[in-house]
Amino acid sequence: MLHPDTEIRFVNEKIGVGVFATKMIPKGTIIWALDDLDIILNEEEIEALDSLRREIVYKYAYLNDDDFYVLCWDHARYMNHSFSPNVVSTVYEIELASRDILPGEQITCDYATLGLDEPFECEPEEGTSSTIVMPNDYLNRYKEWDKLAREAFEHLNQVDQPLRHLIRLEFVDKVNGIAEGLAEPDSFLTLYEED
């Protein structure tokens, strides 16, 4: 589920729509949490769909670390990519504001954290020459994401958290320990380590 102080707005003809903050969302706020209403599908289930629904699922779902596709039930699926996102993913099935997000600002994430199985071409952005997100970008970017997550977690207990109740039970103690400074967050790289 996406933070309640967000809405869908038109970005441009090429991108289409995106998710925007309707109020100030401070650094450390849980922007998104995996929700029981999100649809989790394996590849067989997707391939059994008609072509129209299959195309939509592949477009809007992300691949989790268990190789299942997660299709968010709300407007979280319209969050766009940025190489300088204001949201950071964590290994605890929550995403945090990596800095203060101002009212009217587009909320973005780095698609390289979403388990891509093929390259994703994106619009050029100011401040970077990159235009393609590669499936193995996590090997080069995980330290940057770990740092952003660690810094965001420092603010978790200092800001309003309307989605805190959605932290999955298996992660509650760990997330609380990190927020209280009693534990270090697990590296994003752990999602890609072989069992």
C-alpha cells in the first residue's frame, strides 16, 4: 500500500502518469509496504492469462526475491523510475522516503531494485547520462541503497507512520531494532544471494 498523502497525476505524453505527494512526506516515512491486497503471481499463472492481462501484469508488476511477480493493488504500480529517487527500497518489504518529499513532488524509486529480468529504457534525467536500467545494476548500486536506507531508518521513529501497521510480522522486531539504533539494516545485496 502506498502512503495516503499521494495521488496520480499526468507527467507527460511519453511517461504517462506518476505518483505525487499531496503533503510534505518527511525523510524516514514508510512510503510503501507490501499489503495483503497486493496480488502475487508466479510466471505460470501470468503466462496462462490472455495477452491483454499478461501484458499489463508484466508492465506493472515487480519481481520479488522469491521470483514471484507482485502487482500492487493501489496506485503504487504507477511509481516511476529515477536514477536519483526520493524513495529507497529495503529488504523488509517496505520502502522509505530517502529525503523530505515536498507537496507536488513526484515520488520515484530506482527500478534496478525491483528484480528486473530485462533492461528497462527510461527518459534522460538531469544530472545523469544513464538511460537504461540493467537487471544486474544492483551489483554496482547496492552500497548506495544501503547507505540511503540506513540514513532513512534513523528517522523512522521521529515521523508520523500511517503505514507502520503494515510492516510484516516477520520484520517488525528487526525494523524496530534498526529504528532504535540497536541493529544494522541488512544489505540490499542479501536479496540476490543464492540460497
